[in-house]
Amino acid sequence: MERSIAHTLSLSISGILLFIPTATLPLLEFSLFTFGAENTLMNGVEALFAAGYLWLASIVLFCSVIAPLGKFVMLTYICLGSAWGRLRKSVARTLRWYEHLQEWGMLDVYMLGILVALVKMSDLGKMEVKPGLYCFVAMMVAASAAQVSFDAETVWERLARRQRQSRPSGDHAPEVGQ
């Protein structure tokens, strides 16, 4: 499963690159009579902060922006760093953090909210899908594929192999994952 690291790396880098237009381009445009508004990934968070819902805005920001981006960055670092023996401790620590963060990136819940808005509000006014939504869907697919292709056991084995290669023959230090 050595190839899983290469696949995960390419999917993670793709996710990071897709995150940029997802965060900056409008996802949807809603218009009712003469009133219209474009919605981006951050509009909802900004509105919650402006309304004084600091805790809720922080949770939405973390689950829809910080955690997904953090997962992509961590996977990229884990995949690249597992090839170098000097980084094995920080890669092991990052891998443990990734396991904890995995439950918090809720792109699928965010997508479900967008679909509900499309269905429920389409009768009230004109809803138009914007380029950011296509990037968001592609990023969500990349996140799901990266999660499926990532094999933590392969990384742990690679880290242990790097540790054995860098250790002098008479040294019997404990393994990285222990």
C-alpha cells in the first residue's frame, strides 16, 4: 500500500488548491424581485459573528473552513514527511492530531445545507449556482477520496522503517508509534 501515500498526497494537494476558489468565489446567488445576494463560504460565518452568535460562528468556522483545510494540510505534511527520517516524531504527532481532527471536518453537512437551501428556496426566488459551488463539490470529492485512500498503517510502517535505518545497529530504542 505504498502507493496509498502518493495517492493521498496528490488528493490532498488538489484539495488545498480547490480550497482557494471555494473560499473566495461565490457558491450561490439568490435573488428575490430586485434584491440579490451572493453567498460565499464565509458569508454565513460573518453573519453569525455580526449577529453576536460568537460560539455558533466559531463552531461553523471551525467545522466548515479550518478543519477541512487543516486535514488537507496535515495529510500533505504526513505524506511528504514520512519519507524523511528526521521528521518522524513530528509526523507521528501530526498523524495523531489528524486522527482527532477527522471527525470535525463536516463538508458533507455543509453540502447538505446548500442542497436544502436550493430545494426549499427555489420556489421563493431565483437561485443560481456559481463557480464556487463546483469547486466546493470537487473539494468535497477530493476530501472523501483522500480519506479513503489514506492508510495510516502504511505511514506507521514507513516511519518505523526510517527509524530502523537511521538507528545504529546496537541501539534498541522503542518504535515511533509506541
